[in-house]
Amino acid sequence: MLMKERRSNNMQSKEDFIEMRVPASAEYVSLIRLTLAGVFLRAGATYDDIEDAKIAVSEAVINAVKHAYKEKN
């Protein structure tokens, strides 16, 4: 997961990067959800937006894990 956040204020623009690499295993979905929630909370997202994003990311990650290393026949 790679996320780029750009902030503007009276000072210079600052770019923050959050990069998260985890094994393609369902056991890491909760860690990804927790990290996402923290980033969204810090960005000022509403509770509903955070919950919606967690559901969407969970579905995407589980789908990626499920299909990541399928053997090609």
C-alpha cells in the first residue's frame, strides 16, 4: 500500500509517504485496516467515511490475497 499525502499551509508544501508491505496473507488484513483508519482519522475523515474505507480496503485486500499467487495451469 502506498499513499501520498500533500499538505498546504503558510510554509512550504510537504509530502508525506506511507508505504506498507505485508505478506499476501489474510492475517494482515486487520493491520492494514487499522493503519488506514489511523491515516483517515488524522486527515479529518468522518467515522462513516472511515468505516466505508475499511470495508472497501478489506474487500480489495482479501481479493488480492485470494488471487495473488494462484497457480497457472
